[in-house]
Amino acid sequence: MHTLLGDYLLQHLQQTNEGTLPARVFNCLRDAILDGVLVPNTRLPASRDLANELHVSRNTVLNAYEQLRAEGYIQAHTGRGTWVSESLPDCYIEVGPTPISTATTKIDQNCKLSNRGENLLLHAAASPHQWGAFVPGVPDVTEFPHAEFNRIKSRLSRQPDIANLIYSNAGGCLELRQALADYLRIARSVNCETDQIIITEGIHQAVDLVSRALCDLSDHVWIENPGYWGAKNILRINGLSIIPVPVDAEGINPEEQPLIVPRLIFVTPSHQYPLGSHLSLSRRKKLLDFAKKHGSWIIEDDYDSEFRFSCQPFPSLQGLEDNPPVIYIGTFSKTIYPALRIGYMVVPKQLVQPLRTIAAELYRGGHLLTQRALAEFIVEGHYAAHIRRMRLLYNKRHKYLIELIHHYLGDEFLHEYNHDAGLHLVLKLPTYVNDVEISRLALSRGVNVRPLSQYYSGVNAPIQQGLLLGFACVQEQDMIFPFSILKQCLIENGVLTTFHKANV
């Protein structure tokens, strides 16, 4: 049965295609509150009922509700439902557009960034869109057992240990480092002891720490080409000279690289980002031999290693031999949720004390209560169970997206390195097509994809055109409409005509 609110939202949703569907639902609900359609203390429909009225998934409504709650427009009461707040956020009541515009202009005129800051802005690639079809690298944060995790956090918060409330200079929470050492030995074949683990706030902080501690200005670093833009930006701003190394079906090849010896080698051996290949055993051994011979350090980013669907995950590069010149880094951003901001490093024994001390000086570690709760979450088996469940879920969504591509576009659009793994796949495009323009057109219609060409470095390297399509945070039924929009974008750019696809 339709409600007045449902009819109001349906009318307004049809008036714009800008932004993702959850963002559009959020904007319509917020406007209804600001315009007085929903007055203070009005009870909102249950998320499932509103989703049925709008013909969207329940997650879409839940995400809109969560954003409204975070910004202060609504309040959720256990057992009583969700209600419009009595007072609106101050930013919409007290701040007008004219003062903001004037202040911004004044700051722009008097602000000059450093050369390093300007360079970082020039290469900035972090997307403002972090949810929806088809944002790559984003997990389904709604499927995490938040109630179980919060139960552990709540219990620990009631009588917290003093050690969890002060600065940390020991590399992070001891219990989490112990739990990680046990988990990584079993799940990733990592050779490590508890003291070798340093807790970070993610991959970026780990790369920053290593490049600051082990490199001088103008030292050389190998990085995969195409490769992760975030690592490149950190290495660049820390003054390193980046040498892009092409990636093939077996990964990076140290035998075919320039004679310049790198101080660091950054690789994603288990699931190459963004293409999806994995570093073969022979290449792994060659890379280790090269690093030992030339005194280089390998940074192993174990990206998406947990989510391999067709076989067992590949063992880590670090675990191939005892105390190799490998700094193993990982994160919980993809397995739990990005905002947790907890990652980890496994460092060679000779680097433990200096890196731990430098980390404490640079970053002043914290979040120890959350780390302690995560340790219990792992030890009690919840983390491994969550990984198993999400692996099955992502496998289904991966297969569904493959089927859409196969049926509506053709197998020639699937990149040859696409394997049954990870949280995204690569849609291959003809070399003459401008994937940046296609991604912009898709974004203007509410579909978020990343252009493959922007992951390449160097002026002489051949650049492939393609699109990164994330499937992890999109339910199967929610893929169809945005995929049809993406297909229309390809038609308008002449891509399907190129391949003489019949069923367009």
C-alpha cells in the first residue's frame, strides 16, 4: 500500500538522475525534512516498507537513513523506529551561501601550497563516491556482523585498561598483534612472530612509514604499471623516483627491468591491482633473489588476498623463505569496513625496533580499544566466519556481473587477466576509445566506474583502455539498471559498434 511519503519520493526521484541512487534517496528525504513535508517527531516508514514502495533494495534505504542519522536529521530509537529530529543541523539554519562564497574566495587568493602539495593535488585520484554501482574496491559494509563486534567493544569500554587509553609506542595493541600473528601464519602462510607486527591506520600509512624510514630523496622505487595510485602518490611526495614496471600475466618481471637498482619494490602479488593477475612462483623467487642481491626491500601489499573464489588463496611472497627482505602489509578495510582504519605490517626482525620507534614518533598510535575488540573478534572465530561468508556472497555477485557482460556485451570485453578473485573486474575497451570520457559520462548518469588508463605511469608505456567495475557492494538485482546505463554510454561512444555486437 502506497503512502504519501512514498509518492512524494517517487515523484522527486524521477526528476533527477544526478548521483548514486542512495544519494538521491538521501537528498529527497533531506529535502522533505527541510521543506516541512516531514515535520519534527514524524516517524519514518520501516526501511523494508519504504524500499518496496520505491522499488529499490533495502540497503539503498538503509544507507540513506544512516546518512540522515549521521548528519542529525533523524534519530533511531530501539524498539520505537526512526523519527525526524526535533531540531535541524545548525549548518542549514545559521550558514548562508554568501558568507561561504566570500570566505572561500579570500582563502583562495591568499593561500599558496608548497611544490610538494601542488604535485600531490595534481595526481590526486581519491574518488568522492565510495558506494554504489560500480565503485571498485568497496566491500559490502552492511553485511558485517556489527552487533557482535559492538558487543565486544561495549564490554571492553565499560572498564577499559589504562594501557588502552594512552599513547602506544609498542607497535599497537599486543592482543591484536598476537591474534594477527596466529591468523596470518595459518591463512596467509606468513612467517612471523608477534613482535614483528606493527599496527597502522592502513596501507597508506604503512607505505609512508617505510619510504620515510628506509629511503632518501631521489632513491628509486619500482612500482607495477598499471598500479595503485595511492602508493604512487605517497612515494612521490616523499621524494622517491618512481620507475614504472610493466605487468603481464605472471606479474612483474625483474629480469627485464632497467639497470637502475631500486631501494624499494612495491608489488601486489596475490591479486595485482588493478588488472587482477597474480605473481607466478618463478617470478616470486626471481624477485626475492634480485632484492637480496641488490639490497632492495620488497613491499608486499596483500591486496584482496582473502577473496579468491575458484581455489585456495595464493600463499604470501613473504612466507616463501625465512626472514626475506619483504615488508608485508595488509588492512581490514576490505574485509571489515574502510572507516575502521586498522592495517598492519609484518617487518623483518632487523627492522622491528627502528620502524616501531619511527612510527611512534610520526603517528602517535591510538584506537587501542578498537584494536583490542578486533583481537577478540578474531580469536573468537567471528572474523574467519565473516570472511568465508563474504567470499560466497562476492562470488555470486562476481558471477552475476560476468553474466551481464557476457550476455549484453560479449566475452571480448572481459580482460584476459580477470580471475575469480577480488572486489572488482576490468572491462576491456578498444585502444582508441577514451575511457576517461566514458567514465565521466557514466558518472553524470549516476554510475561510478574508474578508467583503467589513469592507473598507468610513464610516457612510453603502452596504455590499455578499460573500466574498473566494482561488484562487492551491489546486490544482483541492483546491477541491472546501472549496467544498462553503462551499456548506453558505450553505445554512444561507438564501442559496441566496433565489436559488431548483435544484441544491443
